[in-house]
Amino acid sequence: MRMSYAHGIYLLVFSSMVNRGGSFVLNFTKIAYEYIEEQNKTEKGKINSWGFTKEYAFWKENGSAEIPPVTAKVAWMIYGDCHPHTRREIPKMNCSGHFSWAFHEGIVCPFHLQYNTTLPIWQRGPEPKNFTLELDRYTGEAVVFTWGHSHDAKLFQAKCHFVAKISFTGYLVYNLTDPGERNSTWVTVNITKFANNSEELEVKRGKLTFYEWGVYFERMWCASDQNKVK
């Protein structure tokens, strides 16, 4: 993604997130349950089962070629509004690091939303470390990653806001059965319908989209060779 384009997306998304105010946790399964509850009223209580993952009976019986179950992925993750505003070059000394992501809008869902990143993100100089960030298990606590330990070290720190775009594709399926009848009917629903059940969900290019955002803190302690990181 080009940096100028990414920065424009960040400003647009972040401004809309802040305007909503407060913190929020999207429970994907709960959204699905609420959708089914509404549909069951329309169907006069005939819905006897439903699902949106490959373990549901519909996909075990019919496969998933034409009507796939729901899948999700992190399309991108970008940072902005960093302090200090300019990237600092840290001398290539022995460094330890403490990194944390505090979410203002998070998500809980039955999908693995992993995003591979290289740390540090804002400051330059130390040998980079790879880290896989889990974005699908919001607990209210910050996600933290650390490496090394140093003493008599100089502290370098930064604070940024981040936005992660999460995209969902696929179908929810429910089964209708009339009382007293043996036959049942499968009903398929594109997952984009969920956008009507939560203002935090929207449809972008045919995909159900959720923007997860929060604050990122980066702290590096760097020592000279005689005070090696342990």
C-alpha cells in the first residue's frame, strides 16, 4: 500500500472512529445471533439451526464451493498521529523493547485474525524483531510484547494511533422446518447483511468490514556495549 494512500485512509477512518466516541467491542457471534432472532420472527419460529463456519451441518452435507462459510482476514494495519512526529534514529546499541497495543474498538470472533509486524514500528536503529499480533481476542487488556532486559540504558519512546481493517466474506446459513413436516429448507444469507445490525460494520467492495483501532506504545531501552542487554 502506498504511504500517501495509506495516510489518507488512516485520517478518514480514524476521524470517523473518534467521532463515535467511547470504547466498543464487536462480538461477531452475538451479531449473528441477533440477526437470526430477527429472522426467526419473520419466519414465525421455524428456524431450528444456523451457522456460519465450516463445521455447520450445511457445509458438511453440501461442500463450500458455491456457498462458502464465513472467513476473515486483516487486510492492513496502519499507524498515524505519532509522537514524536518525526522518526528518531536510535544508535545501534544493545536494546530491549516493550511494545503494547491498547484497543478502543476491538473484536471477539471465532476466526484467527493474525497480523505479522516488525518491531519497532516508529523508531529506527535497533535490530528488528518479528511479532504476530492477535486481533481477534479482545479482552479489555492491552496486547504486550517485550524482548531483552537492560540497565543503565537510555529510554526512547513513542506513541501512535493505529487502525486495522478486518474483512469478512462468505455466508450464514439457517435451516427452516415446518412443524409436523419432515422436509426442511436451507436459507443462505450473504454476511454483508450484518451491516444492518451494527453501525460499526459496513460493506466495502462487497466485503463486510470492521475497523479496529486504538493506541500503540513503543519503548526502547538502549545501552552501550559495556551495559549489554540480558
